[in-house]
Amino acid sequence: MNNKAQQKPRSNSRTRSFNPLAAALIIVAASAVVIGYCINVPENARMALIIYVCTMVCATLILAISGWIYKNKKTSVDEKDIIKITENLNTEMIIWSDDFEYVYINKKLRDLLGITADYSDKKEGVWTAFGINTPDPTALSKIVGSNSYESTFRNPSGAFVSIAWSTSQVKKYKKRSVYLSTGFNLTELKKMRVNLANANDFFHSAMELAEIGLVMSTDKKVFRVSPEMVNMLGLKSGTVNINEYRALIHPNDRIQFDGAVRSRDASDIKNIEIRLRSADGNYRWFSHRFKSITSTGNSLPLFGGAVIDVTEEHEKDILIERLAYIDEVTEIANRNKLVVTGQEIYDSCKVLDYSFWIIVLDIDRFHIINDTCGYSNGNYILKNFAHILYKFVTPGGLAARISGDNFALLLRDYGDDEMPTRTVKSIQDEFAKLAVDELASISLTCSAGFSKMPEDGRSFLEVMEHAEFALKSNDGTQSSICGYEPSMHDSIIGDTELEKSLALAIENNELQLYYQPKIDLNTGRIMGVEALIRWIKPDGTVISPDAFVPIAESSHLIGKISEFVLNEGCRQNKLWQKMGYPPIVMSINFASSDFYQTDLKDKVYEALARSALPPQWLEVELTESLALKDIDFAIDQMNRLRELGVKLAMDDFGTGYSSLRYLQILPITLLKLDRSFIIDIEHDNISFEIVAAVIRIAKSKKIETIAEGIENKGQQSILRSAGCDYGQGYLYGKPMPPEKIQELFEQNVRREIDTKR
Ligand code: C2E
Ligand code: MG
Ligand code: MG
């Protein structure tokens, strides 16, 4: 403690009930009177009296002085204590008497006033501290009479200081009162208030200048919106419940908004463009730029941002977007839009705990309809299909054309797992109703695959791929609906195992050719066979090519299989010829990787040479999708095979992206009509029309035709009447081992002999 800094209070502040000095003076005065009186008394008595009085006076003086010293000492200790306490208190303090005879200013205030402990004009210090320029008694009464008296003065560096004083009387002595004034420094608080007011002004001006709306929320329930927003949206006040605000948002855009609000605690900036119903009742586009500020000190976390009316920009964007995101034919969203929106929805699903279905739809046999009914009818069907899908879009969802005849529908999931199937069935019903007037003879059907996001994939594209996977997983039947199951991949996982055992099977000669007869529809004669591969396991189980050819195709194994088929087919056919059966055409199937080998011609030539089979008895079957992979190379390769004298057949015609146009350019000798046309040919007019038209065109190009999958006589007679040259199917015989088909050859030979007789 700095004792120098302490000011000694004047004695008038001391607390006394007895004044020894005054008492001593009275005694001295009384003694003087006694002495004066004693002058007239006898000398000896006078002397004794004087001695007595003097002794009394001395005793009284000693008593008074010691009393005074004692009292004085006690009071000093009290004051020191008070001063000690107040001197270093972190608040401004003055102890003062109203006549300013006694003034004590504590260190905090002295520092503020720029005065020292021995500052002489203490009165002036008090006036300054109370902010009184012209001292007058009424000013003092204001200070004393008020609980909080606010003063403002400049400190020595010229800055304004504001203090709120609380004054109470601590002592009244005669006419003098002693007060204790305690200050509360308001300077910083005032500065903050000024800053806040300035900031507010600035904020409002900035908003007016920028003409932007602003929303802000410290909780999840209420938005405080700027006056600009109040005007834009026609709100009643600047405080709006978050649900009321949400109700102004276009139903299709609410999910975006929910996503932004829900992820408000993340520090990144969220930009969303959504439609809000504006004051005039119309929806306008508003760009919302949201950000969160986490709490600091006493402030609450803030979430908010600028809202700008971007309707005009949006209208321009719409034109650009139309070009980028709208499908020209159907006028619904295209694949680009689907991918962008789909990913946005996917992200929202993750944040908001929603789920959405993606349904991928395919119009069954659309390419055929397109080829036979013409492009305008094709487009009519696509447009109407899109229109039907659009009717099933729920808020926040989307209908899009992915490509060709592939469409997608995004639907919000409400926990009903039957919803996709039910929706697809309704779409199928609506679609079938389109088959009227010119399209009356066509059966319009579609198939679908669906999956759910976010659970069915790590991104929107993956979820969509899975829906497409489900769509393709059906066996080609029309009107199929299939939901994605993760177990669908099991078959792929199992493939590696299968590949290993297939490699072993080839080593162990477990592969064998079966033969299916091909019949001349005019004569009923077996004119050829198709060699179809089988895997016969040691236990006698027969595995069909669909189960292992695709796996072989994705590995080097297909090369080995094809080599075997080519050589074995030639060898067997030559053998039959040697056995004396009438010569027939042996058809073999080629996979894509076989066909695109540059030395294919050499390999075929070698097989023919090795077996000594004349080339006209060998036919190579190619699928149209295989030929279309590289049409120029395919044509060259086919021409090279034709040079050898080998026949060429177009297999499964009508299942791929075929177009009758290819018949003009591919050097084929036989067209195989796919089984899917033959199944319905008796009842489905369009199938018959297609088949008849294809046969006519093929004939005009001198291409022979064969129908696959004939199972009954009705189909046989229709095909015969349509001018189809050959037939193949269970009606004549399933694929069978060589010794079995030889029995058919025998019957064939016997029948020919019989008819000749
Ligand atoms: P594909 O070349 O179109 O062969 C015709 C398929 O239709 C055969 O199936 C045959 O059994 C079946 N089929 C024939 N008539 C009828 C019928 O009346 N009704 C029904 N329901 N089906 C009939 P398979 O033998 O199972 O062969 C399936 C596919 O496997 C073949 O279709 C072909 O693409 C492929 N494949 C068969 N063998 C080979 C081969 O050696 N090499 C290659 N690369 N592929 C082969
Ligand atoms: Mg075939
Ligand atoms: Mg076929």
C-alpha cells in the first residue's frame, strides 16, 4: 500500500463524546478564579490553596492531554482502515464533506482525473468528477438526492468519461455532512452503445443501398427479416415463424430449404435458389445465401444471410437451362438435369433423413415400334410417355428422359415399399391406353427397375446404376418390374469361382456341342443345325450357355470355347456328310471378342481346311449389337468371311438397336427373327406386321429368313404364309447331342424316300 497516496482526514471527522482539551481549559479558567479569590485569604492558607489548585490544574492537563492522545490515536487507525479499503478498490470513490473541508479521492478516480495524492485543489477535483462546471448548491443537492447521478467530463487526454454516481451520507457533524460517493464507469458501455447504434445505422443503410432482404435466426423457430424482405414478401412484421416462411416457398423447393436450415451448424456457406410467394401472390425466384456464425462469449449462434430477388436473371437462365437441361423431344428434364437434381436430392436425403425412390423405365421393344410405325409415331409415344410420368411426380421429385426410350422418375419415399411397383403399374395402365387409332394394333408396355436413395448407393449415379441393373436383371419379359437387391451382385461375386471351374472344364473336355435342327418351312426338311454349347459336368448336369458364356466372354476363356466350337462344328458336319446324310448348314455362334479378331478369317479357313468341310456348309451367326460396335470393321470382317464362301446370319434380329437400315449395308445371307416376335405372333398384330415387313424387305435384298423359337403349328403356318423361309424351335426339336440329332436325320431321310416313292 502506498501510504503517501493516503490523505489524512481533518480532525473534524473524528468521533468524540468528550473533549479533554476543553475540559482542561475549563479547569484552568476555574482555577484562575479560585487563585484570584485566594489572593485575599491568609498567606499560609493561600499558599496551600494555590499549591492545591496548581496540582489540580497539572493533573487535569495531564489527563486531558493523555485523553486527547488516546482518542486521537484510536480515530487515526479507523480512518486508515477505511482509506486502505477504498484506496485500491476498482471503482471510483470520493469521501467528501459538503463544505469541502474534508475530501478524499481514491486512486482509481485520481488516475482518471490525472491528479496525485497531494493534489491541492480537492474541491475542484470533486466538481470535475461530478461533471459540474459552475459549482452551486443545487448541483450538490442533485448529487446527494439521486440514487444514480450521471456525470460526464473529459480526462486529461481529452477523452470523455461517463460515471454514474451513487452517494450516501456517512456522517453528520453539526452542520457538516460527510458523504461517500461510489462511481460506476459507463464510458466503455456508452462507447459500445454508440458503436451498436452506428452499426445498426450502417446495417440499415447498407441494406437499403444493396436492396437485399435478410433473414436471421438465433433459434430454429423464428426468422428476423429485414424491412426489405417484409416488403418483398408482403409480411406483417419483421419477425416470422420459420414454418410461415417455409409455407411461402414453392412446394418443389422446400426440400432444398430444409437442407440448408438443417445443416445450419456447418460453417460453410449454403447457396440455394428457391421460389417464394412474393407480395403480389406470384412465385418469384430468390437466391438465399446462408451462413452460420457460432456463438462467441455472450452472443447466440446466428444463422442467416442475404436474400436476393433473382427472377429476372432466372428467366434468362431458364432459356440457357432449357437448352442444357430440357429434352427436346419430350420437353421434360434430360439426363444432365436428372444427374444434377438427383445428386442434390441425394445430399438432402442424407442430411434430412429422407429417402427417395428412383424408378428407371424402358419402353418395351420401342426400336421396333419406331422402325415400323415411323419416327413421328415414335416421338408421339415418347412425348406421351413423358407426359404420363410427369403426372406421377410428387413435390420435390422429377421426371426425366435418360436416353432413347429410357426414362427416370424420382419419387419421395413415405415408408411404403409397395409405392414404386404400384406407381409403375399405374404408368403401365395409362401407357396401354395410348394404343388407339393408328397405334391400336400395338401393345404398348414398359418395364421398370427401381432403387432407393441414399441407402442403395454411395452417390446418386450409383443408386441410378443399381436401378438400371434391376431393370436389366429381368429376363426380357415385357411389363416387368424389379426392385434392386444388393444380393443381385452375388452372381457377379460368384463369377470368379465360376471362371476357375470353367477353365478346368475346358481342360477336362466337359464342353460339348448340342445341335438344334433348322427346318425348311416349305418342305419340312432339316436344312441345317445350330451348334449350341453345353457344359456337361461329370455328374451329368447340363449347364446352359446363358450361365457361362457371358463369363467366358469377359475373360480369355471365350477364345478357347470359340475355337472348340468352330473346329468341332466343322468336324461334326463333315463327319455327317461322310456318313452319307444329306449335307446341311452348320451354324455357329461367335462372341464379340471372336468376331473382332483380325486373324478370324485365317482361323475359319484353317478349321475348314482341317475338317475338309466345303465353306458353303458353314454359317457364322452374329448378333446385331455385336455388328454395331464398330460397323465399318464389322462390314470388312464380314466381307472377308464371305470371301471364304462362308454364310453369315444376323442372329436375334429385333432385340438390339436394330434398324432395317442395317439390312442394306451388312453383307448377310440369313436373317434370324428373334423369338420375342414369334411368341405373340398369333395374337399380337404388331408382331405379325413387323415380321411380315422384315421378311418382305429381306427378300427384296435376297436375304433368307429364319424364325427362332417356333413352338407350335399356329406360329409355323403364320410364318409360312408370311413367306419365312426356315424355322427353328422346340416344335422341331430342342438342342440335342449329335447321336440324338442323327435319329432326326434318319427320319428325315426316310421321309424324303417316302415322298419320292
Ligand atoms: P441363340 O444363338 O439365339 O440360340 C437360340 C437359343 O434359343 C438357344 O438357347 C435355344 O435353345 C433357344 N431356343 C431355340 N428354340 C426355342 C424355342 O422354341 N423355345 C425356347 N424357349 N427357346 C428356344 P441356348 O442353347 O440356351 O443358347 C442361348 C444363347 O447362348 C444363344 O442364343 C447364344 O447367344 C449363346 N450361345 C450358345 N452357344 C454358343 C456358343 O457356342 N458360342 C457363343 N458365343 N454363344 C453361344
Ligand atoms: Mg444363335
Ligand atoms: Mg438367337
